[in-house]
Amino acid sequence: MCSKSSKTKKYLLPKPKRKRNDNCGPDMDYGEVQKANYSHKADMTENEFKTKSEEPLISLIKTETKVSQIERATVSQRAIPLWFE
């Protein structure tokens, strides 16, 4: 059973924290790391990249008529027996 002094000691002297090993880079056993070579030509121009990255967002934009079509098509879906198959 723990005595009163050992309980007090636990609160006054917390456990030492483990030191984190930050040395995860190259070392003598594995040799030097080669520097990355970013001199290659890009696959597409900056304008092409911008256009391609905006395409998914543009496809999400719906017109008022499309929104109303979706609303009409989804009314009373709980009554459609297809959902219960």
C-alpha cells in the first residue's frame, strides 16, 4: 500500500517525459540524401492548371431551372418502393 509521502511525491515530482528523437534524416550508415531536382518542365501551363482546378467547382453550380427540376424530381421519394428494395 502506498504511504502518504509517496502519493505526495508523485504530485510534486512528475514523471520525466521521453525525449523525442528528431534525428530522422541522413546519417553515416545510409549516406547523404540527394537534393530534389525541380528543374523539370511542368506537365501543364499555369493557366491550364487554373482552368482544370476550377472545373469541379463550376460543375457544382446549378441554375434556378435545374434547382427546381431537382426539387420536383425528389418530392415524395419516401413513397417510391424502389428505395425499399
